Amino acid sequence: MEPWRTAISTSDEKSIFIRGFDVTSLMLQATFADTIYLLHQGRLPTPDERRLVDAILIGVSDHGPAAPSAAAARIVASGNRQSLEAAIAAGVLAIGDAHGGAGYECMQMIGAGLETARRENLSLEEAASRIAASAKAEKKRLPGMGHRVHTEDPRTRILFNLARDSGLAGNGIAFMKALEEAARRLIRPLPVNVDGALAAVLYDLGFHPAAAKLIFIIGRVAGLTAQVMEEYAREKPMRVRIPVAYDGPPPHPNK
Amino acid sequence: MEPWRTAISTSDEKSIFIRGFDVTSLMLQATFADTIYLLHQGRLPTPDERRLVDAILIGVSDHGPAAPSAAAARIVASGNRQSLEAAIAAGVLAIGDAHGGAGYECMQMIGAGLETARRENLSLEEAASRIAASAKAEKKRLPGMGHRVHTEDPRTRILFNLARDSGLAGNGIAFMKALEEAARRLIRPLPVNVDGALAAVLYDLGFHPAAAKLIFIIGRVAGLTAQVMEEYAREKPMRVRIPVAYDGPPPHPNK
Amino acid sequence: MEPWRTAISTSDEKSIFIRGFDVTSLMLQATFADTIYLLHQGRLPTPDERRLVDAILIGVSDHGPAAPSAAAARIVASGNRQSLEAAIAAGVLAIGDAHGGAGYECMQMIGAGLETARRENLSLEEAASRIAASAKAEKKRLPGMGHRVHTEDPRTRILFNLARDSGLAGNGIAFMKALEEAARRLIRPLPVNVDGALAAVLYDLGFHPAAAKLIFIIGRVAGLTAQVMEEYAREKPMRVRIPVAYDGPPPHPNK
Amino acid sequence: MEPWRTAISTSDEKSIFIRGFDVTSLMLQATFADTIYLLHQGRLPTPDERRLVDAILIGVSDHGPAAPSAAAARIVASGNRQSLEAAIAAGVLAIGDAHGGAGYECMQMIGAGLETARRENLSLEEAASRIAASAKAEKKRLPGMGHRVHTEDPRTRILFNLARDSGLAGNGIAFMKALEEAARRLIRPLPVNVDGALAAVLYDLGFHPAAAKLIFIIGRVAGLTAQVMEEYAREKPMRVRIPVAYDGPPPHPNK
């Protein structure tokens, strides 16, 4: 079998190196957010970059037991009391297009919008208007915009301010702000939600679009561990009683 | 349906609070390791406690593509190119008793050993010797000790030194050192591995035994995201060719 | 890398063989239940054995959307609309000790009970009484007995009757009936539930205890596919609204 | 909370009904393949329909330990010896676009091709040629065609013959045959593989495109249970040694 290639880490009997850095040095001097940045970017972040990564991870870490990821983790923990990893994995599996995963699509949209602007010599505002108009015409959702609970997501403001104050805000954030303005004008007020803010900031930090989902997963797994721990500690197995309304074919006693 | 109880986080239209702390304040001032500690302990850590949590998370974050968690994630990514979350979840599922999960059992062993010592008025050394002798007699592995690659796990030394230097080392670490000594005497040299070190430190920090597995999962998920990203970026779908030797019943052409 | 050994199946460019049987022959002449039996037992079942395997698989195939496995699958589908396999996998992960997995433990208990009876020359009734008494003393649940909904599980009667009528009922079923009687006398009426019936029948068919969980999983995956399909077809993403009661530390506006 | 609607099954204290059929009657008279058909179609199959469903499930049930689904399940079992469901779930997660999931896309392609033919009044051959030409121009793979091992998938022939002999072959199979012919002419010989055959047959049986993946999952889970059982029985934990070639940044001793 061909060896599996990797440029991420290597180890021998005595040492482990991540992207060339000795793990023991990282353990002494770096933070977990540094290491996440290092794993994905191949270098350690500056303090301002680290702050943004920490802020993103904290911002998405938990949103209560009713978020699909936490609810799935808890229901698995309710039926399966012997496998913490099964519950956490089920929570991760709920992170998809409709929950936590919109950042991926949003970051691809940002990239495509900026590419269009450059190629056709448009302003960001024009490129954003085009995308908003097209979403309206096709009755499609704009990824990273709107939220079922928050009218204005408090985490978006923090992320955008942190990026601005540190000089790290770039075209990603500018594009999302332009899109928010275009949506307000052409569709309806659709504030940038945390998925959109995360996508914009990670774009400006030079991450790959897939990182928008992956970084969300890292952050949310922290919350899932607390949710599962609480389920084990406070609740009995099989405690969930979901009300069900059957509207299928009537039972046939003779079938 | 009864509401689901939680003491972890709450949110309204404008704010999200984790253990009573406004998420936006945390995003501005705390680190991700702080938030993980907060989620599990209900308060923010001291700088020394934060350093230990960061060191643990970094220490277990990645161990190359051949670790079962990374290998499972990559093989899933190899067959399934449309679901990053499926690959990460598969990686999490490999974290069990034999890989990454030994810390859970180790922390329970530490708790039981210290309880025995207190109840029967034994020294830590005596309690540890008893456990080592019993493992030898029953031919059972001591959880958190020995490693298939490292003769001395470099991460153990760092964690124990950090704990000692900050005055946070307690009975958990003392017990594991006593057990290492007892194993050397009664069985064979079995250095405390990173699972054992993590368990000892988390015990001294007051975490629940289940946290030994859960904190490992949080740390390793960071590495898994990089492994999956690399699999998508560098490798073709279905690229893995595992050699197989069939030794079952011979094919029956007429069956 | 060492080749992976297997005695299950082999294939070349032209053919696939399962336990020595040409897959194309099986496709023409066998049933899926035959193939499941073949995969686990290495030979095709008799018609009576096949009927029991079919009956077990059908009996556990679905129990509505509120069972933890179905609920987890649906919640994952609610947040993740792009990965059918993620939803099915989450449903599988909920199959644990408290839901669907009791058959495993039950089959181990049957084996241990019968071993004790043989070794100590006890009747099945005596061995069963001992286990019931010990469960009562230790306040432990008897695996495979009792149900949160059904006072008498209709599937148990069918499985036991099918086994009796075909002459396949053996010590496994006899033991579970003796245990039911002992529980009624020593604890309270605890009818054998479908997990217990499945364990008893699979024991008498010569399956490994782990098969009690694995066969349950195969059967339930059928129902999960219908549950997930219905979730996609009838429900919007993110439709689940779980009521939450927060009872944690009060929000600190200045934190 | 709103009750969860379902038309699949209902139960009370005494009975369980699947699509209106009493589970105990099904257990006595139906097969597992019948029940799978019933769950998805709302009625029991005819004998010919049942044969096709059985043939599909058997055909995809196992393909050795090196298939990504089996390899992922085994690697998880290698690291995690306490959770059979974790291993099976990991196997399910590997069933994606590149492995086992092509049937979904293929069935959508069949539907789109037949729709084009009807709308533009084309023959099946013309519609298929158009799709083959477009795949060639865009350098895209045709889903359900070609195989990395089999030059001619033996399972395809069986499925198509069974469908033809029972009069159940319809436009789905006709379209895939036309596409095979078009690919031979315009691209290169690309025989219909088992995913494509399964998609064509399920199309002709009136299943939803998503069923192509879901039915594959049901079938393959049977094989995964045997693979995981064999891993537990024959192999030690952590036995997999994957060779790794590191080609990342050189270790920095002083970092």
C-alpha cells in the first residue's frame, strides 16, 4: 500500500511536530486557537489574528440544547449511555447546510462575488446587488444572512468591530456589508448572521471556504461536550417524550 | 412535552449567555480554552489553569493521518466528498477505549485508588502498588500507561512540569507517578502516556472523569479538520487501496 | 502494510463471493434475510431459521419518530439537508444500552445463566431465580425485560411462538421464560420485551451476543430510511422547536 | 411543542402498525424486503418486485474490508472496542458521492434525461447522447457508470435480466442502456455499474431518487455488521499500521 502523504504533522519516538513546530514548545507557549490557526495556515497567527479566531470559536461554541446539533447529541445520549463519542458525533452530523454550515456556502458566494467584481470591473456594491437580485428572482436564501431568533446577531457586530479595529477587515467583510445593504433595498432586512460574519472574517484571514464549516465544528464541539455531560448528569436514559401525531393509513386489524 | 432543562447557556433575541457570561464579552476578552473551562466548570480559569487546558488541547490535537481517528476521517472523506461533517464525525467515533479514550478509565482508576488510600489509610504508593499488582494478576492493561510508539511520551513531562511549576499538581499526578513507579517494579517500565497525563491533570483541576474523553475529543477535532482538509485538497476520491488477504471458504462456482 | 484478513467475501474482476457463494446466484435465489444469516453464520438458513430472522428484522424495523434512533435521525436531517447518510448514522448512534442495545447484554446474561446452571447443576428456574434475586438486591434492571410503553410486547409472543412451532426454541427462550416467571415472583411483572425476545431467539439460533445489537441495527436502519425520507419530504429545515427551561446562573450584564 | 407528524407507523400499548399493517402479521407472513418496500411505497410488493428488492439489497451487501465503508467501520472498531454502533455508523458515513451514493445522482440524471426526452420529443437514444456529450465536454463523470475493479459489473446483468424477465423493466433501464451505448460511442466503454443498475431498477419500481442511496445503505449495513464482528473476533485493538510519508515543513528544533 502506498504511504499516506501528509504535510500536517510528524512524530518519532521522542517528539511530535505540527507544521514543523515541536508540540512541547506549543504546549508551553501557544494557545489552542494558535494551534488551530497553525494547523490550517501553516504559521502561527499574530495577536490580532488569534483574537479573531478565539472570538469565532467562542461565538459559535454553544447555543443551548435546542439547536439541532445539541438536540441530536442529547437524544443519542438519552438512548445510548455508554458512548460519549457517539453523542458528540451525532451532534457534529447535524451541522449542515441549515445549521452551522451556511458559512461554507457563504464564503464561496463571497469568493464568487469578488471574482465577478474584479472580472467585470464592478464595485462591491454592484456585485452584491446582482447577487441579491438573483437570489430574489430565484427565491433562494442568501447564505449567512437572517436568523430564526436574532433580529441582529450580537456576534456579528463583535466580529466585524474586532476585524476593523485590528486592520484585518478586508473585502470579505466589505462584501457582506454591501450584501446586507442590497438585501435591505431589494428584498427585506436580512442582517448578517454569525455564519455570515464567520465566513467574511475567515475569508479576510485567508482561510479556505471549507474552513467556515470546519471552524464552526471545532467551536461547537466544545458546547456539545458540555451538553452531553449535562444530559448524563441530570437526566435519566430515555427521558425524551416527543409528541407524535399519526396521519397515515388506518390500522387494518386483519392485515 | 416537558421543556429541556439546562444550566449551560441561555439566549434571547439580543444576547447569548454562557454560564451567565455574555458571549460578546467572552469574544472580546476570553480565549477558546477559557470558554471550554467555563462550559465545564462554571467559572473562568486562572492563567495557570488556562495554560494547562491549552497545553492538553494542543498536546492531543494531532498525531498524523495513521491514528485511528484521522484514518477513519480520511477514509470517509475518500468515499464521501460532499460531507465534511461526516468525515469529522467518523474520526470522533474512533476515539474509544483503545485510542484517546483511556483517560476516562484512567481518571476513574485515579479516583478509586485515592478513595482506597483514604478509606484504608494507605499511602499513595501502597494504593498504587495494589492496583499494579492486581493488573498484573488479572493480565489487564493499566489505562493511561504505555504507548505503541513513544517510550517516554514528551507531552507527559510537559504537562506534569507545568502543573508542578504553577502549584496545581495534586494527588492525581502524584498517584500516576506512584503507579508508574509501581509498574516499573512489579510489571515493566510503563511510562505515563498522554492519556494518563491528561487524566491526572484534569483530576487535579477538578474535572469529571468523562471530561478526560471529552477534552481529548475537542483537541483532536482540531487536528481532524486539518486532516480532512488535506484529504480533500491533495487526494482523489477512492484513492485508498488496502491490501486484502481472503482466507474464507473457497468460491463455489455452482452455488 | 499487512493485508487485512477476511473470511467474509472476496471478489475479482468478474465475480463477488460472499462466504463462498456467488453473489449473482444469491441475487437470483436467496432473500436478504438469507444473506444476513449467511454473512453471520457462514451457511444459508433453513426456511424456519429464515422466518425467524425475517420476523426479528421486521419486528424491530420501526417504532415511530419518537424513538431515540428516529428522533436523532430526524433532528440531524432537520439541520443537515445535504447528507442522508449523516441522518441515518446519527440514528444508528442512538442504538445503545437504553435503546435497542439491551439484547446484547441480555444475550450475555442468558449465556452466563445457562453456564451457571450447567456448572452448578441447577435447573433453569433456579439459575433464573438467582439472577432475578441478584438484580433486585443490586437494584439493577434486568436487560431485555420491561418496556416503557407496552405492558406485554406483542412481538415477543410472535417470536416465541414461531420458534416453538418450528422446533427451534431452545434454552435461550426457556431461560427468558423462567426469568420472566422469577421476576414476577421476586420483583414485579416484567414481561420479556422485544430486545429480550430477540436475544433469546438469536441465542437459540447460535448467534454471537454482539449480533443482538447488530441485527437490531440492520432492522432499524430500514425504518430510519423511511423516517428520514419523510422528514425531507414533509418538513422544512430547522422545523424542530424544543422548549427549553434555563436554570443556570443568572446572566451578568457586566460580564 | 408541536407533535411530530408521521404516516409511517403508529403503536399503542398492544400493537404496532407499519403503514397500517399489524407488525405481528408482517412478522408471520412477510419478508424483510417486503417491509422495506412497504416502508417506502406504502404497499407490499408483488413477488417480482420483492425479488428485485432482495436482489438489490444482496448485491450491495458486501464488497470486502477495503471498500471505504467497511474500512472506516473496521478502523473505528480498531480504536473503539466498546461501541459496535460507532463502527457501523462510521461505515454508513463513508457512503457518499464516490462510494455507494452515485445511485442517487444517477436516478436524478435518469429523471432529468427522460423529462428532456418527453419535453423536447426526443428518443431515449438522443437524450442519452446529449447527456454523454455534455459530460464529455465538461469532463464530468457519468454517475452510475464505470467501476474501479469490474470491467463489467456482474450484478448489473442480473438486475437487468430479472427486471426484463418479470416485465418490470421500464424507461429507467432503457435509458441507462442507451447511455451506456452513447458513452461507448462518444467517450469510451463505461459499463453500467451496480449503482447505476440499482438506480435504473428503483426508478422503474417508482422509488424516489433518494432511495437509491438509502436502499444501498440498508444493504451495506448488513455487510458492515459482519465486517465489524470479524474485526472484533480476529483482530487486536489498534492493529492497523498505515504507512505515512511526511512531506511538510522540516521540524524546527528550536520552535
